[in-house]
Amino acid sequence: MANYQNEIKEAAELKQQMGSGWSAITPEYVARMRLQNRFKTGLDIAKYTAAIMRRDMAEYDANPANYTQSLGCWHGFVGQQKLISIKKHQKTTNKRYLYLSGWMVAGMRSEFGPLPDQSMHEKTSVPALIEELYTFLKQADARELDLLFTALDAARADGDKAKEQEIQNQIDNFETHVVPIIADIDAGFGNAEATYLLAKKMIEAGACCIQIENQVSDEKQCGHQDGKVTVPHVDFLAKINAVRYAFLELGVDDGVIVARTDSLGAGLTKQIAYSQEPGDLGDQYNSFLDGEEITDLSQIKPGDVIVNTNGKTIKPVRLPSNLFQFRKGTGIDRVVLDCVTSLQNGADLLWIETEKPHIGQIKEMVDKIRETIPNAKLV
């Protein structure tokens, strides 16, 4: 927070430079207005909150007891009241974030009416909600500061120098209600370019953190539903890079990306991954396909797809929907591969979608991930 007296001094110097035409301007009022409008744009907010998240991530690495908590939010007024309540009772908003779930947006913000979590809501709904939330949080700042300014005037009127200094210290050390927002971009609402364009909108609205999942955009399902379809790693990594480019283009160099994997509950894929050599990422993805090993050409029928993977030639199980099926029991291994490759290719945090909250299950997966990425962090 800027120093109150310094702000007054700067405004007074500017008034003097501008001459008698500004005689009606009171420098202290200018200082108050500036402090009440600390964040001029969404990008100011994104840069400020990204630094908070990076600091919190480093503090967690040093001591896992220093975790953060995120509150779900679907309306600016609701978000404002939650943060006001937290600050009132906890005296700080430290390590408190807001999370914007695509599920909540679809259910409560879509112009089509309440929808399931299938990316059918307007793609601009989340950026609009981010902007709304920060408008309300900035208003909470303005209101609280206004009460301090009023108290400062009263202390001066009473000639209470000690009280005046106490209130000025509160102004100088004012803690904003503006906290990091983690914004759900679902599966990107299209290809990598569509993901990039939407990510820019979210960042310009103030998001310092974007969560993206590895489902197919046009087949996207709620995380707790059956029938989920994943994409090959190269497709998902392209979208992670698209989000990173959006952050970098807008100057939010330390923006945060959460890579979500739905592979534990997703038994289907729409594509067979492209592979150039045994053991590459495409081959690893294809190695989980369910299918019949081909030992004779007579096994091949019209329309069959044949894949050479994991040292075998197989005919993958192909459903009438033109989707391909993974072998049962491969979900955990696919999750681990998803998470490791995401962290190795630009993601910062992990989200593992599970069908139920099960500490033993999630620990098994995170322990395997940390064999390769020791500081992997889960949200």
C-alpha cells in the first residue's frame, strides 16, 4: 500500500505545478481517491495476485503446513461478503483465494439457464464473473478505507494526535480484499487458439491462475460423470502452452497454470495419439488402449484401425460413437503420466479429478508423481 503522506505530498506538488486553476483541488482528497482506486485494470490485479500465489507456493514448499484455502464463488456480492467476513474474523485475507468453477458458472450464470457441466455455457461467462468479483472486492476496499478516512478526520477534530497516528498507520498498512482468483477454463472451449483467446480475456479481467483439463472440448463431461473422453498429451500440452503465451503476451510473467487430469474416470479417447518411435509420448498414450492383438491379417475387418504399440500390433476397441476404449485398471497410471508430463511442460499445479474424496487413493497417485517431480503440488 502506498504511504498516505507521500501520496498527499505528490498531489500537492502537482497542484502547485498546475497553478491557480487548480485552487479548488484538495491534495488529501486526491490521495484518498488514489488509495481507493489502487488497481486501475484487471492486469494490475493479475500481476499483483500472481506474485501472491508464487510466494504462497514457495512457502508451501518450505513447510506444507502453509497451505491455502479457496472459496467457491458465483457472484460478485457473494465473493465480497465472504472476503469481508474472513477479514473481519481472521484479521487477514492471507492464503485465501477465490475459485471460479465452470460447474457453478454453467449452473448459475449461463444465459441459456441452468446447465450441466458440459461447456455449453457462454465462454465469456467466466471472464465476466472475474471482472464482476474484482469490482465488488475493490468496492469493499473503498468502503473500508472511507471509514478510516472518516475516523482520521474525527481524530484530528478532537486533537487526538495518538489516535490520528494510529489510524494513519492502519491506512498505510491497509490489506486489500483483492485476492487471487483461480479461473476454470474447462477444456479450453475449442482448439489451442480458442484456448489462448479465452485465456487472454480471463487474464485481462484479473485472473492470475487458470485451470484447464484434459478432456475433449466438444465431449466434455462433468468430472463426476461417466463417459469422459480425454485427448492425447500433445493436444493438452498445446493448450497449456497457449495459456502460457497469453500470460506472457499480457506481461503476467509469473501467471499460474493448474493442469487437471480426468483420466482416472475417463475410459475413452477420441483420438489415437500420433507416434514417431517406440516409447515416445504418443506411444505411451496408445499403450493403454484396450484391443485385440493382431497375429494374422484375417483378423482385420473393413474399417478396423490397427496400432503398433508397446511392442504389439493391436486392433483397438472402437465403439459405435467412433471413440476408442482404454483398458480397465489403467486410470492411475494414466493420471501419473498426465501429471508428470504437464509439470514437465509448463504447468505449475495439479488437479486430479476423482469420483470421491479418498485420501489413500490420492496419496498413491501423488507419491508416484513425486518420484519424478519431488515438489509437485496438488490443488
